[in-house]
Amino acid sequence: MGPVEFIVLAFPEEQLRVEAVAAVAALRKDGAVRPIDSLVVTKTARGEVLAAELTEFDELKDVLVGEDAAQLIGPEDVREAGELLENGNCALLVLVEHLWAQEAAEVVRKAGGHIAASVRIPPERLQEVRAALAAPATASAPATATSTAPAAAQKG
């Protein structure tokens, strides 16, 4: 099995867009990831957090289902996702296996290794770092190394 990741995809309204969910499902067809579980979490305008399976929506019921589907996303995950959302927003919670890394993960495990850490770098942070590296250095500012990793993940 490859590395597994839990992802919360937030949307600025109370209803998921079918095309966004379908794009996630298409990743399986590409062989990049295998969706293991998914759940829709909505935070109503009044702040109430609701959870529903994709199968409860006619337009989404066939998007992320299959023989590999498992119900692993629980109430604690729903609560935490609800805390991330603003009122009137929703999210697709998806648990995926990274198939592209499956062979490497198996070889690492056979060698006695394991994934010790994983840090997701937000695209905005990567853009900031690229812009900083592309900017001409000023005479008054010394050149410094720039890291894309969040401060908590950096070792010093």
C-alpha cells in the first residue's frame, strides 16, 4: 500500500459542485490516487455542522464509490473539518492512497524504513518562495536560504 492522506477540500457555498468531485474521482482513472473514503461536511449559515455520504446525493452517488470504498472518516474528522469552515460553506473530505508512490513505499518498508514525516506545502507559499528567489538581491540585504516548509517542520 502507498502512503495514505486525509484531505479537506473546502468550497465557498453549502453545496458541492459535481465537477469538482468528479475531478477528484478522475485521479483514480489516471492512476495517481485511490479514494478510500469520502464524506461531505456542511457548515450551515447558522453554524450547524452536518455530514453526509456522497451516495446521499443523486448527482454525486456514483462518483467516488467502488469495491475499495471503506467508511474510515469518523465524527472527530467531521468536527475538525467543521472548525475549518466558515458558516455557509462545505467541504469534501477524502481519504486517498497515493498509488504513484506505492512501489517506493513497499521497498522502503522492506528495507526497514517508514515515512517519518510529511508536510504539505501550500501553493501560495511556493509562489512566495519562487518570487523571493527570482527577485534581485539588494545590496543592503544579505542572501539567505529560503525554505518552503512551514516553520514547525523546519529543523534548525
